[in-house]
Amino acid sequence: MKITILVVKMFFVAALFIISNQNLYMSDVNDRGTFYDYYTNWIDTLFHQAFVISGYVVKFEWLPSNNGTINSVLTSGNASLSEG
């Protein structure tokens, strides 16, 4: 629930920034159209960047190289699991 409220607040603050930075008057029909264009462009850019970041995370090699894996340590004879 907290995350939902945080996301709603973020979208609301972004809308206020767009309105104030572009000097838009929401009572004017043309300014509402301009706001809609800026806001949808901002949301589109936000989701595009999220997809790009997700793509980097998915393509990232999370497993270590063979030099640091457990299998290389166990096969080299340096560690024994039966001791203890």
C-alpha cells in the first residue's frame, strides 16, 4: 500500500512540475492538451527507461567466473565438506 501511495505521489508531483515549468493554465483547453502531450511523453519516457534498465539487469552475468565457483574449489581438493 505504501508503494502505491508513493507512486501516485510521484505522478502527481511530476504533473505539478510540468504545469509549473511550462506555465500552463489548466482552465484553458489548449493548455490541457499541451499538458496531456507533455505528461504522456514523460510517462512514455519513464517506461522506456525502465525497460532499458530491466534489459540490462536481465542480460547481466550474475554468476561468477570459473575462478571463484564452488565447483572449482571442490574439484581442486582444497576444501572438504566431510570435515568438521
